[in-house]
Amino acid sequence: MSEPRPHRWAVSAVDAATLLLPPGPVRRRYRAELVSELWGMTSGQQLGHALSTLAAAPALHRALVEAGELEVPHSPLWCRARLHHQWQPAVTDDGERYRRCRACGMDDDGTSRRRVAGSMIAAHGVTQY
């Protein structure tokens, strides 16, 4: 008798957990390792493994960033969707001030404020400032 195959829902849960990792070799490696652990498990064990993988995904991401395995921390969904940034003031070497997102590291070129202000005017007739 062969080993039980992983259920599709368990593999999907592991795939969802690894989405916190940036695309590329690190994500592929962890996804393959976590899915391979599902082989031979009963349905209940697969459920427990899938849920614990989902719960531990943020901690795995933090550990990889701290260990230096991830060159650039994965930016939050709101930054990637250009919906919201956590701007903080920064200064260049020659003393010029600018703003940088604390979460994703993107520099503020001013277009995000104009885009948000334009959409607020169009939607509500009000400005953000």
C-alpha cells in the first residue's frame, strides 16, 4: 500500500502560507519542503500541519529577514497595491529631505499624494489636506 497523498486543501493552505515570502527560490524551497512533509500523514495530521504552517508563516518571514536570507523584506499588500504607505522623513547625504515608506522602502515622489487627492475629489468632492 502506498503512502497517502497530500489533500489538495492542505497543499493550498501551505501555498497560501508561503505567499508571505517573496517570489523566487526561497519561496519555492520552503513550499516544496512544507508540502513534502504532508506525504504519509492522515487527514487530521494534514489539517494540523496546514493550520500550524499558516499560523507560523509571519514568524518564518521575520526569521528569514533577520537571518539575512531575504535581501529585501517583503512589502505589505497595501504597499504593493499602492493604497497606503507608512511615510517617514529621511535625509540624503547632501542634506535634502524626502520621505520613505517604513514598510516597503519606496521613496515618495509626490505622485501618490496627488493620486489619492484626485480620487478623493472625484469620489467625494473633498481633499485629504
